[in-house]
Amino acid sequence: MALTGWKTNGGDKESGDRAEFLYLKKGNIYTVRLLKDPVRMAKYFYKNQGKMRVAVISADDRENCPVRAKHPEELKNPASLRYAVRVIDRKDGRIKVMEFPYSVYKQICEQSEHHNIDPGSKDGAEFTIKVAAKTGFDMYTSIFDGASTLTNDEIALFQEYKDKTDLEKLYKIDSPEEVEQKLFGESYEKNIGSESESESESESDDNVDFSSDEDIEF
């Protein structure tokens, strides 16, 4: 997993100590204000004994993962390319961690470049993301809703929750041994993710600039 920028070549506060996640589910519409840069990783989704198991690997290891090589029957496809970013969910004003596939990332990159805007910056942008009811490569539609300058209250909210939503900690890369334990171990229980995530398509990461940017303050 690594921080990545937004460039491509071609209200109420949550309670508790854990980050709140926003998964893009079929048939729903989401309006979000992006915060900072996303992270890029790859995820395995494997159903074991009726439970969806999840493990995180480096996106750069998708095609040459030693665990997949060791378990070709169980892991027939490469891990799904995924992204995650902090957002303000305009539905309730809470800061959440939104996960999404490459198609959404690509659409946000293209529209941000067209409008010459860094969508996660202080003077960034809002997007509406529509998810179709049926799975397919066109199931996600990301719409640029316009520039959006963060208010002082929103900046203060981000500062309050930035440690809880530290993406590099939430999406720490699993070692090959950890991947095997998380996917195939009988006693493993704690996984980041949900079965709804597995509905997202696995897509190519060709022609994307994955350079990292320093996570500076607003």
C-alpha cells in the first residue's frame, strides 16, 4: 500500500475509537468531499467456512504474489486493485474512509485534471458517485460537483480524526504469512472489509501515475 496522488497519465461526529468506513454499495448514490490523497493497495476476498476473509497486499505484487502461487486453486484471480481515501460524507457530515475500485479513481483523476483542481486539497472538490444495481465495468459513475473550500470547522474535524483514519495504518500490507493466516487460518477473525466490497470489479492499473505525495496539513 502506498499514498498516491490524484493524477493519471492517459456535521455530526462519529463516536468510538475506530474509523468509520464508507463502502460503495450497489444501487446507492454518495456525495463526498475528498480529503488529502488516497492510498493504493490490492485486496484478496476469499470465502472460508461461510465467512468473507480479506487480506491486503501491495498493488505492485498483484501479478507475482507468492501466496497466490502457492494456492492457485483457491486464488484463481489476482488480488483486486483498490483505493481508499478520507472523505466527508455529505449525508451526515462525518469523516469516513471510502474504499473504491480503479474505475472510480480514474474518473476522479480525469475530471480533476479537466478542472485543474487537486480534489483532496483545502480548495478541493466534491463528487457524487452513483453505483448501478448490476455489476459491470460501467457500474460506477463519478460526477464532479464543483470546487469546495473546506471551512474552519471541517479542517478542525479533520485534525481531530486524522489519526483515527490514518490510511497507512488501516491498510498496512500483510506479509505472505499473514495473508495465508487471514484467508485460510481457521481461527482468524479480525479482517478489515466486508463481503459487500467483493462486488467491486478487479481492474487494470495501466497508465496511472502512482507517485507519492507528502501528507502535509491543510
